[in-house]
Amino acid sequence: MTDIKQFTEENDVLKRFMELLNQQNMGEQSQDFMELFKYAAGMQLQIAVMADELQGVRQQLGQLQENQPKLVKENLMAKVEHLQEKITNLSEHLSAVKDYLLETAAQAVNAFKEKGKSEMCKVVQKGISGIKSMFADYRERLTEVMLDYQKTANQIDSIGDE
């Protein structure tokens, strides 16, 4: 229920902001802003899929044959759990990016109402410049997770081959 309410609120803020940009003949900026938002939301969905896959891996590791050394099994379970924590962190980071974009949109609408188009543009510009560092940080974290994910997958594959 909360997800529906949050989605509706996000939708309302974005709708008002997009309408305002289009009214001001700023269709290109509107499209660019929505692309950023969609990118963050899409990545969040992909992260959720990764988290589900890792949950399945944990279940499979739990069912490993008894001939595997207990230490190997425990080590892999710990690595998968660590990956899940990192993925949860990535998802939270993407939520912060989406929230930041929504806040920027809301502030831009208010700035337009109070001071006009030029002030709205300043708010949007400031918001967009802030998002660059957030995405750069996210990219670093994602690269680290992908490397850990690959290493863990290779270890699991090697056990499967044995």
C-alpha cells in the first residue's frame, strides 16, 4: 500500500514539473530530466532482480551436498550474504537519487511559482549538477559489486564442476 501511495506522490510531483517545463517550451529539458529519473528507477528494478537471484543462490548453497567441506559452504554463504548487503546498499542509494530528483522537481515548481522561470532553471541546474556526483558514486559501488558478484559466481561454478 505504501508503494502505491509513494508512486502516486512521485507521479504527481513529476507530472506537475513536466507540465510546467512543457508550458515554458522546455520540452528537451523535460525529456532529459525524465530520462535521469527513469534511469534510476530502472536500475533499482535491476538491483531488485539481482537481490532475488542472490536469495535463490543462498537457498541452493543451503542445499549443497554434504560431501562439500563445511568451511567452503559457510565461506560462500558469507560471501553471498555480503553481496546481498551491498546490493541493498545500492538500492538505497538509488532511492536517494530518485528522492533527490523528486525534491528538485518540487523545488523547481515552487521556485517558478514564487520567482519565475529563471529561478526554476537555477534550481534545476543545481539539482542536475548534484546528481552527477551521486551517479559517479553509484557507478563506483556498482563496479565493486559486479566484481564481487563475478568472483563469487566463479567460486560457486568451480564447486559445481567438482
